[in-house]
Amino acid sequence: MRFYTKPWSILGILSLVTHHALLATAVDIDIDSVDSIKEAASSIAYGLMKYYTGNNTGDVPGNLPDPYYWWEAGAMFMSMVEYWYYTGDETYVPQTKQALLHQVGEDNDYMPANQTKSEGNDDQLFWALAAMTSAELKFSDPGDGYASWVAQAQAVFNEQAARWDAANCGGGLRWQIYSFNGGYNYKNTISNGGFFQLASRLARYTGNETYVEYAEKMWEWAVGTVLFNTDTWTINDGTSTTNNCSTADHTQWTYNYGTFIVGCAFMYNHTEDAKWKTRAESLLTSTWSTFFPDTMGPNIMVEVTCEPYGNCDYDQSSFKAYLTRWLALTSQMIPDFYEDIFLRLRASAKGAAGQCSGSGKTAGNTCGREWNSTTWDGTMGVGEQMAALQVVGSLMIDKGNLDTPVTYATGGTSKSDGSAGTGASSGSTDGTYDTSKPITGGDRAGAAILTIVIVVGTLGGAFWMMMGDF
């Protein structure tokens, strides 16, 4: 993930110029009406897909145009899978499926040739979570010639498990995969939290305890570093191997909290171990006080690091989408937290719908960022649109009587391959690992031996903090 450092593009400036020149009606929503929620979500989804050009002749399926990075396209199509789940609307299923399968790459691991040299662990993880979501929600199966959705997620898991960096800071994942990329020395929270979340969800879906072990391992490493403060349950953005991870970037982002909350929720749902519920509750309490400040509208989500100052970049404008979705999932995994979560998602959804009145090519469907304002704030983009779609769509969990995400044992059709990504498929068709292979060294991924050798350049990566071209 690379933060784009020039958020005020020509498009953004034009949107501000036309803010008062073009008038449109906000998306109307009755948060107690299933039909109204679906209609609002449909309008916002239409606005989101207007940004997508990958299905145009000569363009690349699965990519977004500049200035959006590849990882955000993965996040967007994860949101479109979830839109289908929320509403049953199949309008965008062909484009969504095409995008995911075009970007999965020859090895079914979301390292396509056109991205491999520049992608980071977090980039790969967002696409893996899109595949994991597709398995859990029983999205249209990939079909002949492709690994199953869950096997795609397993391939990413296995490759990242092999990147565990015990030699620096006692473990964890680096942000970048290759040393010649800037940020290689940074161990960022979203890469490590994303891996924790993926392990947790694979544990629940497959029932394989190896994933439980890896989730435990990542959790213990993360909370033992400066990424976490377990006295206040605050989560920092990252740390650097250049000083042995002794100091942290204390910037607070919604998605860093969300990925650990939902990972804990999946672990509790799978293991029924009370410690995971307690951890999720502690993180939720911190999330409420940090990102739902009373001074900016009670119970409304705010990206506090940038939103009040009007300087969220293209990446940061999307972060609320992920916290929203992962809170909604948490309410399904731990129903005891349902009311506490939806108290805030309902208020945020009403605010988000009120922001969907902007101008531009999707006038009337264009959503802004500030959900605590009834007047469109002049912002627009994939991130704002995706965040609004997620928070409005999440109301279908509240009102639509939706099925909980499945496991293989409870009706999932996506078949497991525990050796995916290791170069030797297990051929498993029953949702379990091939246990005929030996387990070595304590760092195992199912029964497959992780033998991936990553050839990298000898250039040391620079540590870039927030600004600059990551």
C-alpha cells in the first residue's frame, strides 16, 4: 500500500468548484426499511462502479485508473462481493468475478506479473481477503482452470507465513516483500493485522488448527511490540527494523483497529475461548472513543487523523470502509456486541447517505467523506464511495435477516487446498489439509512444508513515514 501524497487532484479541485454550482438530492434512506436500504446501496454501488474502467476495451480487468493503487481495486471488489451478499443484486457479479480472477495470477496467489515487483504484503492481503470473503459468502465459484476462492486465500497465507521475519524484531511481517522497494524496513500494522485476520478466518472456515496457531503467534508478537499499547488498547501504524522496532509511528487509522477486532471475533467464534472475546471488547472500547468522537457527532465514524483537517489522501479516504465491514462481521461472529456496533453503524449510515449528493459524472450518486455533515463536503472518489456503500449495505445485517458467513462444514462450496502457494497442491477436496506431509520447525502451514525461496535484490529499503512515494 502506498499513500498517494497529492490528494487535491484536478478532479478534486473541479469538484470543489462545482460544489455550489450543481445541486443534487441526497440518497434518501429509511434505515428501518429493507427496500430503502437496498435502493440506497444500489445507487451508491452504481456511483462506485463508474470509477472502474477495467472492463473497457483495451483496459486491464481488476485495475483502477490513476491515482488509485492496485490494492484498493482489491478492496473495491471485496466490497462488490459484499454488496451482492447484502442485496442479492447480481448486476456487477460478472465484472467482479472477472476482476478477481484476472488479478489472481498464474499461481493463484494474487501476485500477477504486472504487480509482483511492486506489491507489498498488505496489497496481497486485500486481494486475499476478497477471495476469503467470496468463499464465506458463497459467491459464484471461480470455475475450471482456477483454484477455489479459499485455496487462493490459502496460497497467500502460505507465502506470507514463509516471510515471517524472526531475525528482525523477533518476528512479524515487513511491509514490503522485496528489499528494493521503499518501506522494506517498515513493519506496518495492516500487513501484520491482515495476516492475523486471514489466519483467523481460515481457521474458522477450514477447521484446521494450524491457522489457530498462526493467529496466536501473530497476536502474541504484535501485542508484544510497540504496535500495541495494551494499557489503553491503542494501535499504532507501524515500526521500523532500523532501530529494532523500538519506536512506533503513533498515527491512528480505523482499519488497523478493524482488522484486529474482526480477527479476534473470528477466533472467538471458532474456538469459543473467552480471551478472544475480551480482547475484541477492549479494542472496541478504544475504537468507540477514538473514531466515534462525541464532539463530531454522536456515534458517527470519523477518520480522525485526516478527516477533520480535510487532508485525507486517496488511500486514507477508503479506510472507514474496512472498519465498517469488519465491525459488521464482528457483530455476526460475536452477537453479544451486535447492539453496541449497530448503534454506531445506523447513525453513520444515515450520515453517509446524506453525503451522497455530490456533483460530477455521478451526480446524485457521488458520496463525500464527512458523515457528520448534512451538506456534501466536496470530496469524491473510490474511497468515499466504497465507505458509504459499506456502511449503508451493512444495515442489511441489521434488517435483512442475512445468513452468517459459512464454513466448509456449514455449507461452504469452496474447497480447501492446504498446500496452495507452496508449489505442491495437496489436491484436498474435503476442506482439510493433506496430513501426509511432515511438519517442521514449528512454523508450519498445515502439513505442507513451506519452501518458498524469495530472490531479492541487495538494495536496502528506505524507511518512509506517511509522506513520500512508498
